[in-house]
Amino acid sequence: MTTTATGALAAAADAARLAPSVHNTQPWRWVVDGDRLELFAVPARQLQEQDPQGRLMVLSCGAALHHALVALAAAGWKIEVDRPAGEPLAIVRAVSHSAPDPHDMHRLQLLQVRRTDRRAVTDERVAPEALDALAAGARRGGARLHVLNRDQVLQLAVMIEHAGEAERHDERMRDETKAWVGGDRAAGSGIPDSALPAQNPRTTVAERDFGVPGTLPAGDGHDNAAHYAILYGEGDERPDWLAAGEALGELWLTATGRGTAVLPLSSPIELDFTRVALRRMLGDVGWPYLVLRLGVADPEHAGPPHTPRLTAADVIEVRG
């Protein structure tokens, strides 16, 4: 186990490589300097057409920050975190070290098995207490979770259909998707064929059509038992987007521990008119950061493999 601050911070940044990100772009960079770890966004890996304001880029960085903090806690480190409004997005300082708590170590293990599963969910409903636990996880991370009722799910289905049509008629958005999706992704980023369904599942709320078939069996289920929810918060600035990513990480960790599958749906966030419609669903009391499908995956069939990751050298700089 690493007991020096520099080593622990570097190990935490390495663990954060497993964090989810939009289209698996991994748009973050870490700098380790003594007892200080800094997190930066990387605009070169930003979706310029689908995420021009950088909301999803910063949200992805927030998920990476969450993973790093979980890793530090699992190693027994007490830390202090600053979240400036600009760059760096976050500054983590290692304060002291003690024997790690088994609970914190288990949390890190859950992050290591977490994955994005685009297969159809089963007909088993997510238990109400599990939904409550996920909502509590989102609050711990700094955001909130609104679970949609049946009428709102049907509205969401229409929104996502409109968002899909808009993307299919936008050549630049289609080209950007092609750059990040399909193939074996040997460079370590993007979504490979192995993580994409061979055909889109038959669902009320359509999954994103990436324009290329994958090799993952989609399953025979539907989304009748799935819950759909909006991850949202009070603000719409970079610190709020960062907090949304931390909330997503904490919610997903909780879901993994309870056997609940999480599928982020970003397409309605990428377009202004669907994002405004989501805000209206929230009664104009919050800003939507992401839509989530929550369900129970088929336990008898293995899920998709982990998506590829950039190397540590690609995303971590250790100074000194």
C-alpha cells in the first residue's frame, strides 16, 4: 500500500481512469505535485458539436474526481478538496494517513466492477428502497435525482426521438460521433463495438443510435420495468457540472452495490430545446445534467467488457 502522499495521489489519479465519461472521451488530466493533486479538463477531448458549452466534459471530470476521492479514502488518506470556479477544476491535498476502513475499501472494489451496460433490462423492477438509496447517493455527491412518472417517461421518449432526428440530420454531429464510436478503439478512448448492442433493444425510450452496429447481444427484454430519472441541481455553471459528475459517481457506486444497472442518456442534454423541456419537467426548479435509465440487468448473461482506457501516461503528470 502506498503511504507517501505523492504515491497515493498518483494511485488515486490512476484509479480515476475507470470513471465513466461521455462517449468514453476521458476529457481529464491530472497533475501530481508533492501532496497536491490537480484536476484539469482537456478541451481536445471535448465533444465540440454535441457539447459546445463543455457541460458533459466537466461532468465527466467530476466523475473522475469522485473516483479519485474514493481511492484515497480506500487507502486511508484524509484529504482536503478545493473546487475553484475555473482551472484547475479541483485541488486535492493529502493531509494525513491512517489504517484504511474496510467499508471504504469495498467502495473502491465496487467502482472497479462498474460498467455501462446498454443491454435491455429485465422485467424485475428496481426496489423502492434502492431508488431511495440512489437518490441519497446523488445528494451526497451534490445533486438531486427526480424519478419520472409514466406520463413523463412518454414525454421523455418523444424528446429523445426528436434529439435523435436532429443529430441524424446534422452532418457535423454525425461525423463527431463516428470519430468516437465503433471499431476496437485501440487508442484507448471511445466506445468499441463490444460495448454496443448488435441492434437497438425494443424500448419505449429509445437508446441512442450511434450509427454503427456493435457485437453485444441486446437481449430480448423491453424497458417496461425500467425507471427513468433526471439528475439535476440548482445551478448551471462549471462548479455545478463538476458536482453533477461527483453525484453521478456516487449514485452509480450505490447502484452497483445494489445490483442496479445505470445507463446515462445524454442526447436530451445536448440540444437546447430538449434541455429546456427537461427543465420544465422539473417545474423550473433545477437544471438537468443527465437522464438516467435505472433497471435490473439479466444476471444469467455476462455484461459487456470494460471500455478501453487511456494509459496513465496519457492523463497523469507527476512532478518533482
